[in-house]
Amino acid sequence: MSQCCLSGYKWDGELTGKETKLGKIDTYVTGSNKEVAIMIVHDIYGWTFPNARLLADHYAKEADATVYLPDFFGGEVVTPDVLESGKLNLGEFLGRNSKDIRFPEIETCAKALKQEHGFKKLGAMGFCFGGWAVFQLGAKGKNLVDCISTAHPSLTTKEEIDAVAVPVQIIAPEHDPQLTPELKAYVNSVIPGLNLEYDYQYFPGLMHGFAIRCDQNDVKQKKGFERAKNVAVGWFAQFLHLH
């Protein structure tokens, strides 16, 4: 991850969900579907970031699902003032929230939704930091999720891409130091050979973070955000509904 992961804009809007627990983990939940769920693995701004919660509300309504946004940073909150201050030591932060530390929690939440809450279908959405995690959730032999989508994924390895075994959607901005041109070429050469449903959505002129932190006063960014939201909703509606 890099400084691009710290930039962006906070949106305004009225939230419709509530805070609860998923196991022992604080979670924002929205929606009322008892059979279909989506779990969001958040970006660096975490589960309290208003934009992530607003998107969860959109997914719940538009994809007809119950959407869970758990806290995968162990109670640590990166506040929006970091957008302007640049005070966060990214290396230290990632050390506290490494894959080895956080994936067991992410996996436990996915299992709980299927096994304890009884959802028949479960999708996973990963923004930035959450991108690598949804690839791991969708890996061969996991049987945790039915499909995944990720917008400008960070920290994702070729090995994680190779191992994916569920329908996968990638929302890819043109300018992204995490989803590099090399990695873009890799996903588009490897995933089509895995015999999976695959949807690669390319956004020319846009930058890393646009799908969750765009400037809604910028027409190009806002149109890109709306398209990204709509294609993710369509993806989950296609693969999670039983009819």
C-alpha cells in the first residue's frame, strides 16, 4: 500500500443500518434478507468510515441482501482527518494489521455468516486493503463465499490470484500503484483460464480509491463511482440470488 490509499473525500448521507456484533467483532449491518448476505472488507479507513457504510446501504437495497461491514482493525480507527494530515505511519499500521493477523478474523466472520446465521448465499466485497482478503476468501478449498468483487485491490499477490475459485469481478482504475499495469495484465491472462465467471471493469482516467473515496463534486469521478457501484450490485445480484 502507498500514499494513494490515504487520499480521498468523505461523503455525506443518512445511514439506514445499525451497529451490532458478528461474533466478537463490532459490525455495521444493513438490510433484511435472511438468505443472501454480502460481507465488505473495508479499506484503510475501516468500518466506521461513512462512505463504506453508505455503500453498504446501497448494496443492501439494490442487491437485495443483508450487508455486513465488520471491524477488521481490532478497534483502531483511522479518522478522516488523516486525509489531510498525512500523520499515519503506513508501515507500522500494516504491521499491526498484517494478513497473518487479520485473515483469521475475516475467515471466522465469513464462516459465521454461513454456518451460524444460516445465509444460503454469501458474497464478499473488498476495497483497497480488503482486496487481497476477498481473493483469499474465494480460494480453492475454502468454500466460504459464492462470489467476490474488489475495487482497486491492494497487497494482492499473484499466488492469491492463481488460487481463486469463485466468480470474480475486478473494478480497475487506470492509475493505480497497487493494481499495476503488470498486475492488470496478469489477472486478465490468468483468471480467464481458471474456468470461472470473470468480469473486469476498467475505468480510464480514474485513480486508486475512486470507488469508495471519490470527489462527488468532480463529474468524471462521480460517474465512475456510480458505474462501479452499479456493476458491483449487478454482480452480487447475479450470483447470490437463488431464483
